[in-house]
Amino acid sequence: MGKSMADWQGDWGFDPEIAEIIENGMPPYLIEFERSTPLPFEGEKTLAATPCSAYELLKLELSYFMQRFYEDKSCIPSTKDMQLEGCRIILASETMSQSSHLPVSWLRDLIFSDPKVSQDARFSPIRTATESRFYPIEVKGKNTLFESCPFEKQLLDTVSSKLSITPSYYLNDQEIRQQSCLIIGQMEDVSITPSEFIATWLINLIHSEDSWISLFRQRANIPRSPEHECNEATTNDFQASIHDYSRVDQALVTYLEQQRHLGIEPSNDDLRNQARIAVNQSHDRWFQTTADNDLWLHSFRKRYPPMPNEDISLTSAQNATTNYTPTTNTATTLNAISGPNKSRHIPLSSADHETLLNARSLVSGATLFAANDWNFYHWLEDDLRRWAISTMSPHNPAQHIPSDEEFQHHARMATYNEDDPFNQTIADNPIWLGMLKKSLNI
């Protein structure tokens, strides 16, 4: 008598192979701690917050998939691997939806555009909570993932406006592709979790598949030309317009680095002028670029703020995305062991290395979405594990065995993005921390 969950000792008592596959639950010794959190976990409740659209959710889930794929297989997933996982994410969300009517979107059609990949996804096991960064896979306030999809609406609006001005105008496939790529660029410009590697992956799909265009034509009532698209733009000019936002971003990052090395902070006009040079090789203001969009330029400024008293390198600037916060330890070794039974990873190319860093920073920046999700604890454990291995690495100039206080400090930074010791985390539980240290042989 007089006992509560705070007095519970040990785990639930399941066999290890059973304990590993439990979903939507937590160890009993964490229940008392969880009660005192602002948004305590409950098995029957959904997430307190979610990404605002299907696109944002797909970016985060695919970034998490890329991170797990690398930890398991020591390499970056291929384009087909990404497409298969994108299909599985969408199918898992639609399986849980209560709506019998699934809204259409060219973004969904694009991801399902490869018949073999989409068939493999349909015959694959349904994506589970342990595979997901957020669970259930849904967008708050929407009955289905693609309800009121901004991608579909913008492309339909563009087509409607062109046809309303010139009813006889024929919109060829290349123009539809171009408008679709521009929409992706615009979405990235205003995204709070920008991800160039996901945007580039989608742009590659846009150019490699055709079935999604046929489906969109049917919805928009756009007939096919009898002349087999004879008036398409040249490939080089088209590709230049598609990748304009990416080229401008990279060119301005380099320009910022050079100017800040000289102690100069470029003005908005300087940045716009440099963008025109990068894209059009001209100072003429007649040539417009994405930098002439005030919203894009404001977003760029936020992504790459001044760094006083520090030399700004191109690498650090490229990694300084909107959500690249101290939750991602820049000392983390990507080739480190991610768990007690993982093999050492094969070194990545510089491009893949940067892509993986981008994915990890994107996942790390999304902690607030999962405040009451049990998956958050799995993610935090993985983050602490990587940080600890990095700290103990013989390649670390400050190599040492981290103390309990250091574990707790890093957990606070990862969870709250600040280090107030009054903010408790799972690392403040001595049982949980002891088990983590034991798995790391500390």
C-alpha cells in the first residue's frame, strides 16, 4: 500500500526481443518523469503539433529515413530508395485516414510516378511508428495529407490564368515542368526547414517521369498537342531557369563569405546585383532573379546571419540553414558508430557528407513538433549516442569521457535549444542515463 509508479523498479519484464518492438509506449520508470512535462505522452493522443503541409512532413520524414539508412547501411539512399520511402510515407498516412475521399495533388502523383516503385511500396509492410520521426503521419487540421495542397492549387491557378488570357494557348509539357519546379523553389524560399537536397530530388523526378503530367492534364482539362510538343524550350535554358533559386543561393553564400572576410556586410541591393551577375552575367536590373523577391531575400538573410568575431567559411555558411541550431553538434563524426552493434561506416564523398549533415540538421530542428511523441526519446537517444562517440573519438582534440552533467547539458540543448538546468529531460533520469552509458561502455 502507498506505492506509486515513482516507486517502480526496472522495466516491464518483457523479453528483450519483445521490448525492442513495442510501439506507442514507454518504460515504467519514465512515467513519473513524463507526468511533469508540459505535454505528457499519452498513447491515445496525437502530436501536439505537426508540420504545416504534406511537403514539409515529407521532407522531415525523408531526412529521418536518410539518416537511419546511413546508420544501417553505411551509404546514402539512392533516388529510387527515396522514392520508395516517399510512397510508403504517403500510404501509411492514407491508411490511417478516416476519409474515404483522398484529395489529388501533382506532388503525390509525382512521387508515385514510377509504376514499379509504387507497386513495391504497396506490397511493402505499412510504415511503423519506430520507422517514423512523427507518428501518426498526419498534418494537424487536415483530414488527409494532401487536403488543400498548395502545390496543386498553385499549378492550377497558373494554368487557369494563362488560359483565361489566351484561350487558344497550348501549354506544353515543358512549361508544366517549369512551373512545377518554380513552385518547389518558391516553397523552399519561405520554408522554415529548407532542404535543397529534397528539392533537387523532386526536380529530378519532374524531369524523369511523365505519368504525373498526364494526370494533371486530365484534372486541369488541358488537351495534348497533336504536334508532339514541337515548340519546347531548349534544355540548357530550361535547366537554368529551374535551378535559378539554387544557383543564386550558392553564389550569394560565396559572395557573403568573401565580403565578410573583408569586414563588409553587403546590402540587399548588393546581393540582388550579385545574383543578376550569377544568373545572367549582367548588372542590368531588367533581368530579374529570385533575389528580387523580398520574401526570398529576407529568408536568405535569416538563413545566413552575420557571425561576429568568427571567420565565415563556405562550408559553415552552407550548413547554416534556418533550423541549424546547437542541437546539431558540428563535432559529430559522421563515420562514428551509431549503436552498440553497428559497424564502422565507410567515408562519404564531400557532397554526400553535406547532404547527410543537411538531413540531420533538418531532423534536429524539428524537435518542437514531437514534444509528446515517444519517438522523440528514440531520436534523443540516437543524438546523445552520436555526440558521446564523437566526444570520445581519438580524432577529437578534446577527447574525453563525458560526465553525467555533460550528457544532461547536451540533452537540454537538443530538447529546448537552451541550457537552463530547470528544464528537465530524460537524461536527468539516473536509470535511463545509466543504461545509455552502459550501452556505450562508459
